Amino acid sequence: MEIKILGAAREVGRSAFLVKSMDSKVLLDFGVQLTREPAFPMHVPPKEVDGILLSHAHLDHSGAIPLFYISGNMKLYTTEVTLELTKLLIEDFLNISGFYLPFEYIDLLSMMKSSYRLKLNETVDLKGFTATFLEASHIPGGASIILESNKERLLYTGDINARGSLLLRDADTNFGELDAVITESTYAMGDHPKSEDVEKEFIDFAKEVIERGGTLLVPAFSVGRAQEMACVLKKHNFPYSVAMDGMALKVNEILFRYQEYLRDPSLFRRSMESIEFITSWSQRRRMVKTPSVIISPAGMLVGGAAVFYNSEVSKKPKNAIAIVSYQIPGTPGRTLLEKKVAIINGKPRKVKAEVRQFDFSSHSGRKELFDMFKGIKGSPKVYTVHGEKESCIKFAEELRSELGLDAVAPKTGDTYSI
């Protein structure tokens, strides 16, 4: 096999990897960097690609895939849930950033028509390769992918969460013997606190805000994190009003159809039944004046209903904003965290509301990543990607020094042979 790094090299975003074997080439993901003007991976001529394997729906992994359907109709392989969630996210991406995108809605429809829907643990054959999708537990339907060709086995972790969450089961890390691993490095330099401790801290904070007459805004990714936060509140029998807005409501509808992908379908159903779904501006204006918890995308405050809530909630000291999702550098969410400044209509404004961060990560932390590698058989070559520069480099160094693996933090455009 030959691997070419097209994106996610020493950065979080635009994940894309081209794998070649004999006369066949496949893509592992093809995402975007969600900056103001979206950034794309290295270009690959569609005629040179025999198929695309998509790990999960987040735009930093899926957002540029319609490019390959402007003039082509290659097969896209992914789980059934991922396909529906991807369509939803890219539709929204087109609405928000269409001016900057080199593809249109019709190309998204072509992508959907050319897709092959898989279930977790299913193996498919494509030209020169076999691919198996294993549960990655990052978001519903998310998968790690084992790619095999000529007796060589490559693992692409995608975004993986070995310890799972209230919403999702633990990741399947029974990978067997491997020759190479492309691994995420998002939290390779730090361990996450115990989930139970984070949940309690969040619940106590939410109660404190509401009992002083405030409104708590929880900007959360529409796929996975919004539903998890609802489950956390339900699990702890949160006694106050909870509302959910934005694209998360459409995600709920999809997950109701695929409950077998969830850890506890009963908890999910009960959490959804106990919250108010916001579908009108009159509801939004009422909720920002009501002591309550509002769960709303976008998780990094880049767009969505959370932008409106942020502009209103941030004005008053009695209110609060709970950051529960990863914040990419340069996003409004990261600016809020680091400087306590909100970007409202493109202008900075000092935030009066209390801002608190909670580590509800859907990525494996340092311990889980090292445990994963200790359980892998063989001595695979390792490529550390999907992390900030320092994290990718140090993770590769430690895999070499502590586990004796041939590990490297690649740069965009680098090519490796297995």
C-alpha cells in the first residue's frame, strides 16, 4: 500500500487520505477546515479515485466529498446513519457557506445516489481492497475503518472514543494484527476526567445558574453532543426547564429511526420526551428570558440558532454559557473561551455572562489512545494526524520512545509506503 496525506496533517480539520494498492486508489474521508472561508484538502482528480470510504458525518471529514460527484459517480461507502447525517450537515453547509463552495446541491444528490449503505461490522469489497467498518463511538454511526489489500492491513481510526458516552457504546478496538495505523491525535497529550465527575459538575452549575434567575446556553454540536447533553440532564433528573433548538431537532428524528446505534435507547427516548423543542422565533425570544437550559447548535458558535442565543444570553451577568464541545482555534467559541469576547454580527463584544468549560469529549484521551496501541498486534507504522501541531508531533515521539513503534507526524502532501 501507499498512503498520501491530503489533509489533517498537524491540524484539526480537512481529514483526507489517499490509499493506493496496485492499480486501485481509495479515499479515506475528504473533509473541510471550518474557517470563515472553508479550506479544502489537496486536490485529487476524481478519475483517479475508485471509491470513497467515509468514517463519520462531521464536516471536517465529509464536507468536501460532493466535489467528486460534479462529473463522476464513484461509490461512497459508509454506515446508513452516517449517510443520512452527512446529507443533513452538507445541506446546512451549502446554506451557510454556499458562496465559498465549488459544488452545489445537485452534486450532493449525486453523492447520495452513488452511496453504498453499510452496517457496523460489515465488510465490503471494492476494487483492490476490502474494508470493514468498526464502531468508533465518536458520533452515531461513526466508524473506524480497516482497509486490507495484498495481506496488508491498515487501520484508520477516524475520530474514536474508546470509553464511549451516555449516548454511545465504547469503541470496538479489537483490530487484530496491523501493518499501519492512521490515528487521530486530538487529545493525545491529556487525559479526560471521569465522565461521572464532569456530569455532576455540569448539573451543579446548571442548577446554580437557574436558581439565581439566569439562563444557561449550551452550544453543542447538533450530531451527538446535543443529544448527549439532554441524556445527562435526564439521567440526573434535572428539575428545571430544558429546551433544544436548531439542526439538533432533525438529528433527533434520524436517531429515532436508528436506535440500535445507541447505548441506551430508553434513556434517549425519555430525554427527548422531557424537553421543549424550539421551532419558532417567539419561543426563542421567550426562552432567553426564562431561567432554563438551552441546548443549541452550532457547537463552536460559528452559525445556527446558538448565535442568536449567544448575543442575548451574553449580555447579563446572571446568565451563563457552558462550553461542552471542542473549539477549533479561530472560531467564535474559542475566542469566547480564551478572551471572554463574543463575536456578534462580525463585531467583538465583551461577555458579561459567566463562561465555563466542561470536558464532554467524544475523542479518546491520552490513556485510551495508548491502551489502544498496546492492544494492537504486530508492529505497525503509525501516522499521527487530526490534532494541533504540538499534539501530533509529541504523540508520534512518545509512540516511538514508549512503545517502540515507527511513528511519524506527517505533513500535508507526504507519501508513505507500507
